[in-house]
Amino acid sequence: MTYKDLLPSLIANQMAVISPGRIYQPPFPKWYNPDATCAYHGKTPGHSTKQCLAFKHKVQHLIEARWLTFQEDRPNVKTNPLADHGGRAVNVVESGRPRRSKPLKDVMTLRRFIYEALQKGGVIPRGGHEEDSCLMHPGVLHIMEACLAV
């Protein structure tokens, strides 16, 4: 945010007021720019709002007094470890003992379930009947979980 953009917000929140600037007469100081005007000093010519030392000191004073803060656009884990996801709510809180993941040998999906899902999705042509123990080999007396073809 630029100083020029910040000034209207500070005025609206009654944290700053327009302070009439000094009108210089020739010979002008070295820093004087007749083409630049300062909004903080009521559009007085001589310097821009961006170069205004009085306004910069005012902003610094407000920051040090903690009346003015600037938030970052991206998440910051130091100031806010839990990102805001659309409102003020607790994201995750776990209590008790930590859950351990299951060993891979204990995580199983039945072949029949996978095969039926592939048939339903049109990846595998429909074959066999619901009562068949192996959908790949209708009429054969082995279960799908033991089928060597799958």
C-alpha cells in the first residue's frame, strides 16, 4: 500500500488530519519540486505525498503505538498458524492418543468391489451374474478373491 493510498483510510478512521503545509518562496530548498503536491499538506506544492517526511513520521508513530498494522496477503505461520478458511472457526483440534496408520497388509479392497466398479464405469464389459462367485469366470467354482486371472 502506498502512502497516497493510506492517507484517505487514516483520515476516514480519524487517525490523521490534513495539515496545511508551508508555502515556500524563492530561493527554494534543493528538495523543492514545484510540480509535486502533498495530499497530507492540503495539496501544498513542493513535495509529493510519497516523499513527505512528516506523513512518514506520522505513520511510523501509529505503527509504534500499535494503532496501525498491516496484514500480509499470504498466510504467515508465525502470526497466524491456522489459515482462515472462510470464517472464524477452529480448523483441527485432536486430543487423546495419536492414531497409528494400519499396516499395508491390513488395508484391502475386495476384488469383486473393484471389478463391479470397473464394470459400472464401462471400463470392463459386463459379464457373469450377481450370483456367480467369480464375475470373470461365470459358472466356475472359485471365488473372485482367489481368482488367478484378476
